[in-house]
Amino acid sequence: MQVVRLAYETDFDGWRRAARAMRARGVAPESALWTVDGQATLFDGADEPAPPLEAAPAGAFRVPKTFMDLAPRVILHRSDERFALLYRLLWRLQDEPDLLHIASDADVARAHHFAREVGRAAHKMKAFVRFRLASEEDDAYVAWFEPAHRVAEATAPFFARRFANMRFSILTPDTCVHWDLAELSFTPGADPADAPSEDALEEYWRTYYASIFNPARLKVGAMQKEMPKRYWRNLPEAALIPELIAQAQGRTDTMVRQAPTEPSRRVVKAAVRNSRDAPWEGQAPTSLAEVAAGVDHCRRCDLWRDATQGVPGEGPGKAKLLFVGEQPGDQEDLAGTPFVGPAGQMFDRALAEAGVPRTETYVTNAVKHFKHELRGKRRIHKTPDAGEVTACRWWLDAERRIVRPRVVVSLGATAALAVFGKATPVGKFRGQALQLPDQAQGVVTYHPSYLLRVPDEAAKAKAWAMFVADLKLAWSLAA
Amino acid sequence: MAVLDLKRKLAILSDAAKYDASCASSGSVKRDSRGGKGVGSTDGGMGICHAYAPDGRCISLLKILLTNFCVYDCAYCVNRVSSNTPRARFTVDEVVDLTLGFYKRNYIEGLFLSSGIIRSADYTMEEIVRVARTLREVHDFRGYIHLKLIPEASPALVNEAGLYADRVSINIELPKDESLVSLAPEKDVAGIKKAMGAVRLSEDAAKDKGRKTRPPKFAPAGQSTQMIVGADAATDGAILKRSESLYGAYRLRRVYYSAFSPIPDATSRLPLQRPPLVREHRLYQADWLMRFYGFQRAEIIGEAEDLDLAIDPKLAWALRNRGDFPVDVNTADRERLLRVPGLGVRAVDRILDVRRFKRLELDDVKRLSRGIEKLKPFLICADWSPGALTDRADLRQKVEPRQLDLF
């Protein structure tokens, strides 16, 4: 039996030196016994002292990086088994280099389990350390804490980053951590009496803890799973728990039994006044402001349900040229203005090339709410149907009546349907002036998003040229 | 009016805030107090729960209202104008001092500040922003801040809130627009949606690397919202459909579901029966399936349906789609494995790793999962095939968690 004595409980370097030497000498895991100085072992006296562990020749063997990530964490576990488990893994890696990938192997699973418990202990330390003010003058704080595993040293840098400008000490039975605004230092384990016994703010913290608790939904098991009892004695708020649990049912019953109280008369009067002043609806709008307000509350079809807002037209109230698109897209729906997304940018470029100032035109859509379907987490555009186009003509007609443009340009088939009231194919009717019943002239052309979709370069250039030509035609008709 | 001491104010204004389920301090950027003059850090990934109340909820942030005076009259809310609950109001400095005092003692990760609406939306929003600004600029506080946005507040104030906050939220409150109109008459769904849309545009702009004049930052932990479950007649299907559309339209990080719970001084406009807490739990499970397991809402539940309270939605889906099972744990792709009830994201990733080196047997799967019995009917391993078990008529009884009898 080969006995190895390590200098202290978390002596990773000592373990590493010894393990390296023993594996090089072929000491099987079954014949190794790991202890920490000061611990008595069963084999005391019955065994020859271990030979001094000289450093192994450099480059004797290599281990996967995952092992070097795992081992320093496992060693912080309080189980006595940890050194032997790690040595067994190290031993087995000789013949099974991929061992650590087999998470379902019993040894690997055990090591992962230890590492997870250590990780949890570190996380709980970050959560449950409670500082008490030790010196108002220095703004210095001291905490007493009992970690589930030996994580104090490993967790100290977290506190130093978080409280870089505050002096603190965390006292634990294993190691004590101190931060002096510049450096972390460590001293041997301490006693709870070394920390302050109270803090003036704890009364406020307990008040908060008791008030944020909802007695109508008691779930004691869920609480204890995350805040195990072993931590309670150092948590100022935990003393309240039994009382809060005991009173919960009674408090809930009282709430449920209580008859609703009468609201004060002042409140009732104010409500009546508000409902009387509510806006009055129903008549056709006579101004663009009324259109904008109306579109946003429109329930003429169901598209409002999944959309953010109704998107009214934009532009001067006396524009000579009125553009009608299809419907707002994802970006327009969020922003509340027409033609601001990718198609809108394409539209702006074409207008610039055709010499049409957008600010002198009125730009709107045939349908004012964004019709889409969800694909995964994306909203994908869906063409509005004839019913929706018809329902929304109420608003388009109002806009045309108020703006009274000389020329109405329909961008795409849906817009043409809305403007002319019947299918008006773009390919057949584009490039010419068409008479509209309200004495305006109509032009039909492509929707700018069509230009985004044309696949090959030659066709794209051709469509672009036609689109720009149509915009120029419309502008000249309006002049 | 009597002057309230700070402890009494804290009791009133935290009691008033507890119906907001969110307490997360996760998902922000990584930063700490080194090189600054104050305290605080955030870890980027998951937040820290500093305590748990006996209701099983995590306490991560100091979650309080600036004031519970409110001009709105939302039936489900304890702070509605017509309620006779005790009222209080913090000063900006009081909130700042409490936050820093609690933070330095390691009680909290930061502040979650909300407020009743007093005077006007802009006035209220300005007060909320003032607290955050003082914490960040005067005290160089680098902990987590979650601010509630007032939907009607001006865009400039919302943008300033986003500058100081890690996360912002606006509660949609109820799954159906019609219920909001009847239960919360002053709240305006259109206004809420518009505000969420504006937040998403600001987030997108802050992330857009191509822009020359990129705004400095905007709520790096994104936005979240909350829906109250059981205060109106909406089905689970309708609730999840709303979540689905909120995730899609506004890129919300989280939708919180809060089972309507009895409040002191309730109004007669509310149902007497409160929903079982397990309903809320099932909704969260379904929500996770949509966000992390590649399920579409329509696969989980139809719009007019409710979730099965006895079994989790993934198991329910598997029982309805037995034709897709058993799945061979040694050959199936990730998407298929994620659909096996009882296998979580982590177990699946481990299986995929192990599989590169050996064929998995039942014992292997057992060590990688929690409970092998529930998995058996749905899996094929090197040494296991469920045979006719998958198609047995009484499969549900076999895999359903046992109801314990009161002894």
C-alpha cells in the first residue's frame, strides 16, 4: 500500500505531483491511499513510509485539457474519496484517452457530480454571504459563512470584482478571505465570534423579506430545494420562515373571506367624468389626424390582433402625388410609419433616381395593419386577402378624399386592387396613365419589394429601370 | 397625512410589488466595479438568487414600487385607485440608499423599480429614471437594474431608461385585448404594443454594427413582460398564442406567467376561484418547449384548448404522437432527441458527446437523465427496445406521475 500525505485539504499541486510520480511508477489506484497531513489512517505504522515524491521527468505523459479543468474543481469537494477518484481517472486515461467524453461512465459521472456540487456550493456562497458593517469609518464589512465545500478561496475573486471599492473579509471555518482594495489575502479558518453579531440594516432586510412573500402561494419545498436548511443559521432573514409559513393559510383565508370594500366617492365620480369625455366614433374621418387615430383603433377586420399598431399614411395633406403600397412590414409595424424597412429603402433610392422628392408626396398602404405568420421567432409577411383589402379601403378612400392628389400610384397588385376596385395586372397596365373615377390619374407599377426579390442581375436592372421610369411618368403627370 | 417611517414605507411598497413575478438578474453584459468608484457587478449569464421566500420564489433584486398611489383602476391590482390599501411614497434618495445598503451587504443583485401612475405618465417615468440615473452616475453603481416602463411615457424618457437599465419591461397583463379593456379600463393594449415595438427598435439600433451613429447602449438584458393567468376566461392556448406573437414581434427575453392570486381588498369584478398553481407551471413548461426545444405553439396546444394539468406538455405531446417513437438514442438527430419526454437540453448534448465514442445502453442513459422508467417507452438503446410498450393503450397510466394520497 502506497500512502500519500498531502499538505492540506485542497492541495491540488501536491496531489498532482504525487499522482504524476505514482502513475509513472505504475502504482495502481487500488494500492494508493490518500490522506491529508494531520489525519490518522488505518494503515498508520503498518506501512513503510512513502518514498519522497520527486518531480516526474518533464513531458512524461499528457492528459486532456478537460481533465485539468475538472480536477481542480473536484478537489474542493468535502468527500474523502476525491483524491482516489481523480487518481483512478488519471490511471484509466492511459488506456482510455476519450474517457472524459463518456459522461455515462460511473467514475466520470461521479467526478462530474462532485464538480457540480462544488459549483453549486460556490454559487450559493455568492448568494448567501451576508456582510455586516464592521467599521463605518472605513466602510469595511465582515461576513461569517460556512460553505458546503471548500470554495472560499476559489470564490474570493468574485467578491473582489463585485466590491472592488469596499474593504471586506469573509470568515469561514476553512479559510478566511480579505480584500484591502488592492489585493486578496487568505488566513486560516476562523470562528463565528470573530465576525460582528448584528447590522442595523438587517431589520430592513427582514421587513423586505416578509413583505415580498406572497402567503397565498406557499411552496416550502421549492424554497428549501434552493435554500437548504444548512445555510439558514447564517441568514438573518431565515429566522422569519417558520412564522411566515404558520401564518400563511390564515392570511390567505382572511383575504378571500373579506368582502370587497366600497371605493371612495371621489374615485367613482372621476370615473364617471372620464367615461363621459371618451372620444366619439363612427363618422367618416375628415382630417388626416382623424384617419391616423381611427386606423389605430380600427376593428374592421381581424388583422389588428397580432399587429402592433395601425400604420397610417405619411406626407403633406395637399400632396399632388399619392403612393399606395401593399401593407406595413415588420419594421413599419414597430415604427408606425410606412416604407421604413428594406423595401422602403429601395423605394427611397428609386425616388431619388427619378428626381421625386418623397417629402412632397403622400405615402400610404392599401392595408394598414401588418399581416404575417410566425415562422419560428420571425414574423413572415403574408399577402392580405381581398376581404381585408376591401375592409381597409374605408381608410384609403378617406385619405384620397382628404389629400385629393392629381396622381395615385399603385405599387404592386394589392395596391392596384385597392385603388381600382378590381384586379389590375401590373405587367399589362404599367407605363401609362389610367383614368380614375375621382378625376385623378392612376399609374400602376411594381412594389419595391419585388425589386428585392428578382433573382438574376439582368432582370433586376430591367425591372429597376422600368420602376424608375414609372415614377418619373407619375411625377410628370402630377406637375 | 401621517409621516411614515422608512421601515413602514418599505413594507407597504414591497408588499405592493410582490405580484410581479419577474426577479431575474440574468442576461446582461459582463461588468464589475474594478476601475470605478462604486460597487456592483453582473456576470453576463445567469443571475444570483440571494434568498428564497416560502412561496418558492427567488429574491434576487430589491423589488419595490416608487409609490403605490395610482390613478388607474385595474381590477386585478391591489394598488388600483379604488382600493383602500395603505399608500406610501419613497423619495429618490430613500430608494438609492436602500439599494446601496442592501447591495453592500450582499442581499441583492440590484434594483427592480416599478411605480403606480401618479400625475402623468411622463412625471412617473421621470421619477423612475431619476433613481436609476442617481445610482449609475452619482454612485457609479454597476449592479443590475430593471426598470418598469410606462407605455405612455415620451420616447426620450424611455430611451434614457434604456441607457441606465439592464432590462426594461412593460406588462401586457392579460392574454386577451378584450379582457384588458374590461378589467383595466385605463390601460391601452395598442399603447403597450407600440411601446414594446419602440423598445425593440432601440435595442436593434444599439446592436446594429453598421450604423455610424450607433446609440451607446440600450437595456442589454432586453425586455420582458408578465401575463396574469386565471383572472379572465382565456384558455392556455390563447395565452401561449399571445406569448408566441410577443416573442416574434418584440424579441422578448421572457414572458412571465403569474397565477392570479387573492389580493387584499379585492373587487367583485374578479373571479372568486383562483387557478391552481400547477397551471402556471405547465404554462412555463410549454413556454420552454417553444423557446428551447423547437416546438411550434400549434403543436403543443390549439387556441381554444387548455394544457393537461396532470402531465407535462412534452409528455402529452409524445402520447399524442406515438408514431414518432421510439427514438433510437444512438442514431437520432438532436431535434428528435429533444422531443423525447424526460430528456432535457443538457442530457441530449451529453448523449451526443458520448455517442461519438460508444454505443449507449440503458444504464448509460440512466446516468445521464433523471429517471429511466418514464423514458423507456420512448427510447431504443443498444440493449433495449420498448417493443409494443410504446403503443399500449394504458401507457399514460404507466408514465403519469403518481398522485399521492393524503394519509
